[in-house]
Amino acid sequence: MRRFFIILTLILPWLAFAADESYNQNQNQDKDNTERRQLTWRVFSKLSQKEREELIELQRTDPEKYKKLLQQKVEELRLLDQTKREELRSAYEEWKSATPERKAEIRKNLEQKVRAEYEARLTDNRRQLEEMKKRAADLEKELNKREADTENQVQQRIDNILKGKFGPAKEDRDNKNKDKNK
């Protein structure tokens, strides 16, 4: 019994260390996955509606090519972000040891870069908002059309039920097919 406790006291710290290492690896992996998801979202948000539709079609027709293309775009964005961070870090390091005149110049250059990047993001957000407004208007049109056709759809559904057809209404099937084709 004493041997068991000695072995247990030797093994427990090792198990705790192994569990801690595994936990840290999972946390790092989760962080990488989160960053990749965020980059993927940013890639998609920078694409035009047409480009997104083409990419989604590629996902449907050639998943491997889609995956490679998306990984390439995500990696390009990651490298661009990394380059920007390195430029900012370099400007900061230069600023720390610069003369007051040079500091003012560095600050002015940083302001130009940050302003341009911020305005580009605003422009991108405006484009996304306009696309969403268009999609919302299209959805509202479709909903209004359905509301106008309510009585007809209800009567068709009742007729189908009375004919022994209990599956989804034709409209529901048509909408599922439309969603698959988008």
C-alpha cells in the first residue's frame, strides 16, 4: 500500500503537468481558430456580392479549390495585417528615440496611415450596409408577395391535405430549392 502512495505521489504531478500542457495547447489552438474565423469573415466582407456568390458556387462545385482559394485569401490578409503591425512597431521604435521635430513628422505620417485605413474600413462598411439594404428590400418584396397570396396558399395546402399529401407545402419546397441555388 505504501508503494502505491509513493507511485501516486510521483505520477500526480506529472499528470497535472501533462493536463496543463494539453490545456495550454487547446487554448492556443482555440485562439488560432478564432483568429482564422475572424480573418475569414473579413475576407468575405471585403468581397463584392458577385464575388461572394462566385466563391459560394465554387464551394458547392469544387470544395477543394474553394478551400485552397479561401486559405490563400486569408493568408494574404494575415500577411498584410502582419506587415502593417510591423510598420507601426517600427514607427514606434523610431519615435521613442527621435528628436521632437522627427516625432512630429512620425506622428503626421501615422495619422495619414491610420486615417486612410479607417476611411477604407468606413467605405467597406458603407458598401456592406448598402448590400444588406438591397437584400432586405428584396426579402420585403417577397414577403409582401406571399402575404398577398396567403388565401390561395392556404386553400392549396388544405386541398393537398384532403388529397392525402401531408408533406411540406409546395411553397416551402420551392423556397428550400431557391435557398440551395443561392
